[in-house]
Amino acid sequence: MFRLDRVLQWKERVERAALSERMVLENREAELRRALAASRRSRAAAPEPAETSTVEDLMAWSQWAEGLRRNEFRLQQRMNALQPELEEKRQAHLEARREVEGLRKLRERWERARKKRLEKRNQEATDEVAARRFLPGSGRTFRDGPDAEAGNREANAPKDVFPRSDAQNQGTGT
């Protein structure tokens, strides 16, 4: 039999693992975005070749610009390939988080029900004790009625084992 706390702990570990995998992929995507943006910035900042440049300079510039475009294309392809996997990890993490939240709510509901049952049992036990005429184990009975309190106090007052004389009770005798 599975215990709710154990299942909740296991699901929390699954959620943390899913979050970790998701964060790894999101970091990889962020790195690709930064690299792609840097490549685009460097291509945009590159000076255009002058009309008076030599053919060799134009060829070198063309090869350099083509290399930047190829690099951008590769980065974009890697980012596009990463998207489905990233979306899958996001969905797995969301599902795990929903399961954990559901189990936490279930645990709270069970805890409230347990407290309610305990309070009800305590109230029933208190009502049962209050309804008794005899206290268990005391051997003494308590009267009922308007003067019950005073009578009960007198009935349960400590009695002298060795009765004193009247002079001793008044404190003047020797």
C-alpha cells in the first residue's frame, strides 16, 4: 500500500527532475539565441566593400559574409530542432507540477478531515464524561439539583481522621 506522503515525495522528485531537464534545454536555447544575435550583429556591423577594392578583397569579404550566413543558418536550425524537445519538457514539467499540487491539496483535505474526526471524538468523549453521574474510580457520587455544587463540596471535603476537641478547633486550648 502506498502512503500519500511517500507518493508526494516521489512526485516532487519527479517534478524537480523535469524542471532541471527543462532548465537545461532553456539554457541551451538561450545560448543559441545569444550566438545567433551576435552573428547577426557582426554581419550587420561589417563594412561594405568599397568600389575600389580589389577582386581578391571582394572575394574574401564575400566568403566571410557567406560563412556568417551559414553559421546563422546552422544556429537557427539547431534552435528550431530544439523547440519540440523543449516544448515536450515544458509539458512534462507542467504535468508533474499539477500532480504535485493535486497531491498537496489531497493531503490538506485529508488533514482537515482527520482534525475534524479528532475534534468530534474529543467532543463526544467530553459529552460522555459530562453526562455521567459517577466519576470513574472516585467511588463518590455527585448530587444533582440547584444546591448540588455546595452539597458536593461538603460531601467531598476532607474529613479529620482524629477529631479535635472544641478547644483545639478554636485554637485556645492546651
